[in-house]
Amino acid sequence: MKVASLVTLILALLAVVVGFFPCFGWVNWIGAPFCVLPVVVGIVGLITDKDPETGLAPNMGVHLAAVIGGALLGIAATVRCMLGGGLV
């Protein structure tokens, strides 16, 4: 799950960063919904990826980064879509 959290977070970051360049705002229409995926994968990782002895997630930092980063990127992409009037 750690790798899935990292990969989805990196792909969402790339989509949102590319969408901030002029004339590439349309990428945020793909990036904003895609930012939900790292949040979901991070939450699933926090729930299922637990050490049997301690009951804690050993990769909790990675999963939390995916949840928080995905949420912030989703907000940024949505704001960028709204600033462009939904067109740019």
C-alpha cells in the first residue's frame, strides 16, 4: 500500500502542477478528480496496513502524506478551475 500511496500522490501532483501552466488549465479537469485517489488509497492504507504486534501502521507517514497531499492538491486544482472560469 505504501507504493500505491506514493505513486498516486506523485501522479496527482504532476497533473495539478502541469495544470497551473497557462494554456494547460484543462488538465486540472482531470487532475482535480484524480486527487481523490491518493486520499482513498491513503485512508485504506491507514486502515489495513497495520503491524500485528503494535496495531499501528508502520508507514503511517506515507499514508498521511497521501491523504493530506491529495486533499490539498484537489483544493488547489478546483480553485484553479474556478479562477479560469471553467475554460482555461
